[in-house]
Amino acid sequence: MLVVEDESAMQQQLRIDLQDLGYRALVSSSAPDAMALLEQERVAGILLDLVLDEGEDSGFDLLTWIRSRHPGLPVIVLSAAQVNSAAIRRAYELGASSYFVKGNVPMAHIYSDLAARLIERGTGRPGTYNFGRVEFDPTRRTVRTETGEVRLTPQQTALVLHLAQGSKPATARDLIEAGLFRTDAAHSTVHSAMLTLRRRLDELEPGLGTGLLQASARGYSLVRV
């Protein structure tokens, strides 16, 4: 995975997050560096900052170059809040796979969208998690039992995946700091999202939500059912 981002803090966050998700992350802070890397390395997708230090059109120029040489490569475009709607439209016209304004959506949404783009291209990573008779497939965003399956939203998928990969319960603060919610989200927002997730699981089987997704003073966790 290639990260093209000139802000060092954001670059580091993206690199660490991608590595935690199991991707090999390459980083670049400029369009020329990104072009050189793409000539030398094979990548599955790109996270591209729209405005780089070289100038306000640098991200657009790089996107045009990428599309001319790698037409099927997923490119998730990121931008600052001050970018206008015309820039968003231009990015899509030049071939952006998705477009996100930094800080307007939880990072988990961006990573879920990236995973979906990789699946569409056939480069998504397989793997399921089993909790007794319950199977969670983050690639397909499904939870399955012998009676059927339900499909989760991108955020619900990211929540279940985070809990599945953790070695201990996660508090509301843990989930916020992991980028699954906006940084200014209230703990009640996390609790509400968990209740909605439980209700979604109950659609598959009554009581499954409470049985699989448990809450305690230590936080939220997944258990075998």
C-alpha cells in the first residue's frame, strides 16, 4: 500500500494503521517520490493527499499520472476541509476511487472503503474469525451462523474486527482513540453504536447480539457462543 502524504503526523498515522491492519505500507511525501516508488514497487492501492507541498495541483497531476499508467489501481483521495466541491468533482473525473475529507469521517471508514476497493479488484486479504458457532468475515462484512447471515455496515465491520483482534476488552475511549469514531465523539455515541450492532446481530438470531458482544466495566469484548 502506498501512502502519499506530506504532513508528517498524518503520514505516520496512516503508515502505522495500515501496518496494524496487515498491509505493507510504503510512504512518500511528494509526487515525484510517489512516481518513482510506483515505477519500482508493486502496490495494491494508494491513499493520496490531494494537496501536496509542490502546489495545489500536485495531487491532481499525480492522480492523472497514476491513471495513465495504472488504470485499475484503487486510489483513495484525502483532502483538507477547505477543499471545495469543484475539487472533489475534479478528483472523481480524473479517476479517484473514493474521496474523503480529513477529520470529517472516522479513519475506520476510510480503511473499510479501501478494503472494499481491494476486494473489488480481487486483491483483498482472505480470513475469517470464529467465535464458537459464529463466523465473522471482515472481507465480506458478514456474520454467519448455521441459520443464515447478516451484512454489517463498514463501521460495524471495523468495530467487530477491532474487538476480534484485541487481546482484552476495549473501552469507549479505546475505540475512539483507535479511529473508529470521530475524535470528539462522546462515550454515549459509542454505546449507541454498540446497541445498534447488537440489534443487527439479533436479526440473525434473537439474543445473539448480547451473547456475542458483551459489555462490562472493563469494556466491550467478543465471546464464544
